[in-house]
Amino acid sequence: MDRAFNIVYANEAAWITCQTEPTPRRHAKCYEAFAHRTDPCGTCPAIKVFEVPEVQCVSCSGGGDGTACGMQQAFPLTDQQGAVASMLVLFESASKTTHSTPPNDISILPITARLGNLIGQSQIMQQLFDMTRLVADSSATVLIQGESGTGKELLARTIHALSQRNQQPFVVVDCGALPETLLESELFGHVRGAFTGAVANRRGLFEAANGGTIFLDEIADTTPTFQAKLLRVLQEGEIKPVGGTRSMKIHARVISASNKDLAELVKGKMFRQDLYYRLAVLPLYLPALRERRDDIPLLAQHFVADSCARHRQVVRNIDEATMQALSGAPWPGNVRELQHYIERAVVTTTGPSLVCADLAALDEVADDESLRSASRGAVAQAERTRIVDALKKTAGNRLKAAKLLKISRASLYNKLRAYAIE
């Protein structure tokens, strides 16, 4: 239901067990349809979902004037900006029946299949949930690794929400989007006159996150110079603004993330080893979607319900054949790609269910991925041959080989490792 307690969607079991009228009023307020009242329930505990942003779930033991509808639990549903736009309510009728929901109905997520806004019931995700709960209240640094689109920022926000710092700021920094000079100023701040354009003192994001959490995304894309300065911040627990002379103590928890294997970058001298050990005190790995295919039906159903609510449509189902196609697709963009794909299908099609015809582009996704794989394989083979040839011409001198290939020495090292060239 939305903020005005209008029912956006209720499954058939809800209408069958809770509606006594011969013709159900499916466009009604929750208290009209399920509590059979003409005015709102004054003591409904579910209102906390809208009033308190930090609330992840509201539970009620039942009974009393405010739970006449039999509400058991309420969960917030957020929009793209993170604001609570609607809520999902699980209730149990006082007069239980044996009616079952249709097999393709959008089911309510089991409590164990969700942690914050993370969704997953596969073994690998349940292990991640357990580890996340353990590390949440620690002050140690956390390193989250995983492919693009797996939800690294979502995991970082979940850690912050479960910690004792959840009332303090959560600050996100995209390290790969800023050049080194601007990144240093953004994180540590600067004093007036530190550089051209610094017309006033400015506090950095570390200071803004003081007492809370700072999330350093794409940490692998930073330069060695910046890595050295970040290492000092982690070791000393203090920052010095650009152009400043005085240091400032900070107490922000650092969570970093990378879609690259930092351990491999350390071996290739592409990332500072001492910084890696500072960042990876508590390492977490977010699996790719292909590693947790059991979660695809759960994610797909959630995204359909969320998209339908956001675009003011009646919630639609996914038929069995389509769900199998979704579960078998490669999803190189991981959860983010699945979410966008389903939203596009919801917006551009009609009907009570999403069928394979609505998601016909799945075949194109698979074919395109196969074509890309073949192309990448051909390019890789040609590239490997050129590298081996360059090494032979330079008698194994990597610096000369890199110059001959017109690439940096670091790029050559990465390719040597990728192509297993000794």
C-alpha cells in the first residue's frame, strides 16, 4: 500500500480470506478492505515504516483495536532515491482457510531471504548475510569485492544500517570518477589559497563522515600517490586538508569496494600491499549473479513488484517458461542488468503476466554475449601472439617490449598475467 494506505496490490488469498463482501472493493483503503472500518486504525504500528526511515521491519503480535486486520509484519519499499514510497504488509486472517495463492503469484519475501535491501536465499548469499551481521558493529575497515552490478554499495549501506553508526552520515565517494588532485581535495578538504580556485576553506568528505561511514568505491582506480596518503589516514586516524598545516582527528569507518581483484593487483605491483592489508581487515565477496542462479526467481519477482508499484501498474506475474529463461541467461551486468531488463519489460508491455514474448530480447542477450565472447577470444589470441613476439624480439626485456607494443609497462604486466605468459 502507498503512503495514503491505498491498496496497490493484494494477492488472491488476501481478498478471499479477508473480504466478506460478495464483490470485493479492490481499489480501497487497507482499513476498509481488511479491517472493515470507515475510518483509519488509529494505533496501526505499520505507520512507523513511513515515519522512521531507519525501520526495516515492523512486527505485531496481533490483537487490540489497531490490528483488527490481522497485520503481522510490515516492510518498507523504497523508490530509486531511497525514500520509502510504499510498504509491503504480511497479515493473517482470523478465519484461516485452505485457499492457496496462484502458483505464479508474487510471494512475500521470507525474512531469511532479505538483509536490508539485499535479497538472496542461496547458500552463498546466506553465508554473506551471516558475515555481514558479524562485521556490522565492528569499527574495522571492510573491503567489498565483486563484479560491477552485484550490489557493492547496497552491501555497504546495509553494513552501515546494521551498525551502531546508523544515525550518523553515510558518505559515498566514487574514486574512479575524479582525478587525483580533485579526489584529494574532496576527501581531505582544502584551505583557502591552496590552489587556483580555492577561494574559501572547504571541509572534506572524511570530515563530513566523522562518526559515521565513508564508502570508497572503485578504490583500485586510485593512483600510487593518493594510496600513500590514504594509508597514512588509516594508520594515524587523522587528515590534513590540502594546503593546510594542522591535522585533524577523524572517527569515520572506512568501507571500500572494487570490481577488480586487489590481491592480484598487489602481485602485479599495481596496488600498494600495505594499503591492501589495511583495507581488507574484513574482506567480503559479493558473488556474480551466475554464481547464485537460485536467487534469480526471487529477485525477478521482487523487481516486477517494485517496478509495477513505481509505474502505478497492477502487479504482474512471470510465467514458468519465462522464469526459466531468466534463470538461464548469462547476465554479464549482474543484478543491475536484471533489474533494468525487467523494468523495461514492465513499462513496454501489457497483460497480467510477463511471458517469453515480452522478454524476447533474452535470446538477443544470450546471442550477443556469445558473439562478444567469440570476438573477445579472437582478439585475445591475436594480442597474446603479438606480446610473445615482442618479448622474443627484446630477449624477454619487458620494458622494451612494452615500448615496442606502445603500451605502459603496467598494462603489459596485467596482460602477461591474464594470458599466463611466463
